[in-house]
Amino acid sequence: MFLGIDGGGTKTAFCLLSSSGEVIATAERSTCYYLSVGMDEVHRVLDDGIREICREAEISLNDIDHAFFGLPAYGEGPQVIDTLDNIPKRILGHRRYTCGNDMICGWAGSLGAKDGINVIAGTGSMTYGENGGHGFRCGGWGEIFGDEGSAYWIACRGLNVFTRMSDGRLEKEALYDLISKKMMLTDDLELIDIIINQWDSDRARIAELATLVIDAAHLGDRHALKILSDSAYELAQLVDVTRRNLNFDTVERIPVSYSGGVFRDSLILEAFSKNLAGLGANYELRDPLYSPAVGAALYAAKLVNIPIQIKSI
């Protein structure tokens, strides 16, 4: 049995995979992003999800041959790596596991753990790819000065457009009304108190507002359309830099796939595809094969040299 855990800025997904390629059990819990919730909550979320998986599959913790914990922000703070590495031991009671960044889950799931590049655009954004055993990451610098093209990035730009529509720097279009209604504003300046004080600038809650920008774009809001166009451009740039660092030749076919909620929108996916096509490399955009959680379980098996062919999901 191989356990995969895909942590993210909004949720944590669990998947148990048999050596014959069957998905035995799945579960979902809240985020295990330690920078947002702290280490105690990371332990609680992981412990709770793993125990549900084991109950559903009717197995013991010791029946797990290997696990991969894809944790958000793993590797970005050397001082906490040991703490993160030891949490699974306290839960599983053994050391048949590996911890890594959650970007690996998206890549392994979308491309079946085969050479190519995956771009993630969820709460945050980054790319990860592999070629001939060499891996490379691009982006993922966090919401304060990075994560271009992500849901958080889209939402923040949408909120900025709202403020400019409110005070007259921009003409009011669909996004203004959508945000006003969603936030139940009686005065536009209330937005400051809601986001900063009531929400405590919560990353995940702000990222959810990206859906309003997307809705406004579908209603023809010019500024929302520009935000989505810029998002697609930024995500394509991440892929191109990753390709160069992995030494893919521009004439060879380079598999590219995607994961994360931003790509559920047709406007962004179409714009992303057009941006890729204009970059001068032979990119082959593919729909994701499996979820990042399944990818994490696949990667757990790959780490111990067990090839698995996924059965239909």
C-alpha cells in the first residue's frame, strides 16, 4: 500500500494506492500549510486524514509500505525541515515515508510521474518538472512578492481594481458589483476592515475571491479580462524557464500539464495555451492524468522502485 498526501494552501488531500494500481481510499482535510496554521495543526490535520484513510481501507498504519508527504512550503525554511520531517514518524510509527514539496504531487499526478513540466496555479503558483532524473522548480516565492498567476495573485489584483473603480480612477464594470455584493458592503471603505482586520489578511480566504475576477471576466469586464490574460502570461513564463533549466531541446516534444483550481476556468486555460504556443518550443499541453493526491501516492511507489500502472479512476 502506498500513501500519498497532497498539501496545499487551502486543503490537504489523501490517497491510498495498492501495488496493483487501485485507489483504495481517499480523504480530504483543511490546509496543512504550517506558515498559516502552525505545526500543531499540521500534525492534527495529517493524523486525522491518515487515520480516516486506514479506517476506510481497513488496514493498520504498519500496512503502509511507503508514503509521500507533499507539504506546502517544504524546503523553504531550513529551520523547520527537521520538525516537518518528524511529524509523519509520530503519526505512522515507522520511517517508511519521504517528505517533499507539494509541487511534486502536481507533477506526478498530471504526467504520471514521467518526464515533463507541470504548472501549479492554486492558492499559490509554481512549476516543477523532471527530465532524465533531473528536477527543477520555478516560482513559488510566496504571496507577498511572488506566486504570479495564482488565485491569490488574481484576487489581489481584482481587489486593487475594485478600489480604483470605487474612487473613480477606473470606470465601474462588473467586478465592482460582484465584490460589493460578495462582501456585503454598505460603504466601499469597509473592504479594508474586512480583509485586514476581520479576515486577518488570510491567504486562503483572499485567494477565494479570484472566482469573482473570473466571473467578471466572463461578463466582459475589461479589467478582469486583463488580469486573467496577465495570469496566463506569467504561468507560461514559469514553464519556459523550467524547460530551459531542464535542457529540453526546443525541437523535441515537451509534455506540459497543469494542476490547481485556477485552471478550471476556460478563459485562463485557453490564454495559457496560446501563450505556450508563442514561446518557440514544441510544447504539448496535456490534460492532467490524475489528481495531485494520486500523484503523491504514485511518487511514494516510485521512491521505492515499484512501478505502478493506475487502473481507471
